Amino acid sequence: MTDVPLIRISGIRKAFGAQAVLDGVSLDVRSGEAVALLGGNGAGKTTLLKIVATIMRPTAGAATVAGHDCARAAETVRRLVGFAGHGAWVYDELTARENLRFWSTLDGGASPDETLTAALAAVDLERAAGARVRTFSAGMKRRLSLARLTLRPARVLLLDEPFSGLDQRARKWLEGYLEAFKLRGGALLMVTHSLGRELGVADRIAVLAGGRISLDTPRAGLADDDVQRLYAAHVEDPV
């Protein structure tokens, strides 16, 4: 891990009408590092991810990826970022392979068949490659959406509840994939409601409350009870 801030969030403010959801958020994520972003419902976690992913523009402040401004250089940033939202975002009437081919085309060029096959195999969906996604379980749809991350190299991953709906085998695969991504020098910002096993991949834990980062602490050495205690002390609506 180096000190290079692949993700830099500086004084981000986001208001919807008169309501400020984010009110001066600052956070860095370095190369080789994973940060788990925690917070109560409505704290603005997903909004912050969408700003870094160039899906949403901030009201004030700035976010950069590898030095590129997420608002002013959105196309460049999108080529550096892999984003998986909370929903599966799959097309039910397409097959699993057709979904991946469609996504890769949107990313700038259709991936070769062997790349699509490898992506499906990575999430244990190779045998379902030709099946319509409408026949998939919720967990299979989630795995298909995560397969998209493997289609092209990214320097930054932005994940919203990535472990939601996954069985133990898929969870293990994702943990391994994210650890390998960090070892290659990638930066990961992950939103999660879980305070348990899912935090194992995180190097730091940040809590978003009151529109700002109320806690930013290393994950190493913290037991699950410690995480629960810190979360309860720094979030407005503890769980």
C-alpha cells in the first residue's frame, strides 16, 4: 500500500432542495487500500458513491480519481472506475452472457467470448450462460452484476452492499477478488450495513453521520464488539 490517494473527496456537499444530505465530507482512499463506509439509513452513503462514480454532481466541493475531477473529467474517470450499485441492474430478458456483452459494449467495446466466459466462471455462472436472467434467483442476479467488475481492469472499485444476497461460496470468491484487487494497487470504497465478516476486507472504517465523516479509523485489531461500540458512538441512528 502506498500513500497515493487514488480517491480524494474534499469538502463534498450535496443538497436536494433545502436539505443537505452531505455537508462537508472529506475522505481519501490510497492505492492498495479498502475503506468501508458505514452509516444509518439516509446518511448519504450511496449519494457519495454516486458522486465519485460520476453519476451525480456535488452541490459544492470536489472528488477526484487518480487526480481527475469526477465532475469535469467524467469520461476519463469512468474508464478508471468499476461501480456496482446496491441493485443487481441486470436485464431479465437477456441471457447472462448477453448481459455481460451489453455491459462491455457500453464500456467502449465488446469483450471477446473468452473474457465473457471467464467472467461467468468467476462467479460460478458458466453453466447458466445461455439462460434468461428472469429465471435467476436474487443471489444469481447479484453474482452476475459482480461479474461485470472482471470485464476490464479498473483502478478504483465503488461498491454498494456488495455482499448482499450472496451465498457462502460467492462471498468467499468476492473476498478473494477484492483482496487481489488491493494487492494490484487498486483502491476500494465500499458501502455496507454489515458490521461483521464483510468488514474483513477493509483496512479502514469510516462512519458517515450528520452529513460528515464522524469516524475514520484503522480496521486492524478491532473485534466485532469494538466495531459495534464505535459505530454506536459515532452514528446518529445506531443499529
